Amino acid sequence: MRTGGYKLTQDAINAAVLRTLETTELPSPAVKAYEAIIPSVVRVVALGKSTKGKDGIAQFDRSVGTGVVVVDKGIILTNLHVVQDAETIKIIFSDGLETTAIITGMQPENDLAVLQARTIPDDLTAATLRSTTDLAPGDLVMAVGYPFGIGPSASSGIISGLGRTFRSPEGRQPIKNLIQFDAAANPGNSGGPLVTMDGHVIGIVTAIYNPNQQGSFVGIGFAVPIENAAAAAGQPPF
């Protein structure tokens, strides 16, 4: 084949492809991870009993957290402490659909709850779950959720350690075999997914450590390995 009197060779094609790759900015691994997981991330709002506020206006105790869809029939994993004792649990899907949910399973020893949404989007996507057996400190990870109710928000970091044990300041029983990570997490991230740069879920964010017992992140977060979380939802082992 000739183009304008120039013979197009395979070497010329290879050189042109290489130049394109070198000068084109591709999506970062973090962008790809976020795009892969975000259709499966939900906001979880737990409403308590109503009380009479000023001017007789009803007010509700509420807790805001995060959840991740693990079965496309509307089965969602979150933290037990987010929804425990709630009168009503509200779910907001990534497409904006709002519905209520009920608790169908609990795993208190790992602070996990399984929710079933009453209504689901037509094109609901379940997250891809990945075994943690080959994880190592230094692996890149991302936490996605609703810190302080803001979001969905993403933060990236690395796995800091494996097999950790953590007891919350509230004195609940210690949770064992946790993934320690340093991607920023704050109240509201609870129940959200910790994912690889492929967007595959390796854990459920469950706790942060602050030696000053403040509700803000200082670089140490913990996630329950997805094997434990999937078992709570009746998923087969990896």
C-alpha cells in the first residue's frame, strides 16, 4: 500500500502507535478503579425514632454510612454499627434511586450486616469480589464511600498490613484478621468497599484508629477481608 508516494511499512506503523501511546494520557489506575466500583456503591442512611424538635417539627436520629452491592438482586453489605437499632434503613443507589431496605443477616464478630433493598434499579451491577490471599503490604488500594455524608468520595493509598486486630473505643469485642490501609477514611466510609486498582472488592471498611479518640482519620484504617464479608451474605468461598 502506498500513501502519497510513501510506502507504508510495518516499522512505520509501529513507530506511529508508539508515538501515540507516549503522547496520550490514559486514565490513571485510580480512575479505572473508581469507574469500575462506583455503580455498586450505595449510600446507607439509618433513621431512628422521631422526636419533637423546635416548633413541633419531627426530628430523627440518623447514621450515614456506605454499602456495596454484592448480588444484583439488591443484596448489600455494610457495617452492623451503621444500621443497628435503626427504625428505617434508606438506600440511595448510584443512579439516584431511593428505597428502603431490611436487615437479612448479621455477623456481629466482624461488624457486618447484610441488607436487602426493597426496590432496585433495572441495570443494577454487583461488585466483583476478589480473594485476599495474594495481597501484600504496599499493594495499591482505594476506599470509596460517603465520609461525613459527602460523596461518593474516593481516596487512594496502600495496604499497610494484614492480620490486624482492632478494638473500637466504644469497647466492642475486638475484630480480628483485618486489613490495615492508609487510604483516607472517616465516619461515613463505614461499610464501603476497599478495592484494588482493578476495582475488585477485597474488604469492607469498618474502623479507623485515632489515638486521641477523635472521629477523624490519622492514617490507620481497617477493613474486614471480603472472604468474611461474602460469607455473611451467603456467598460461596473463593
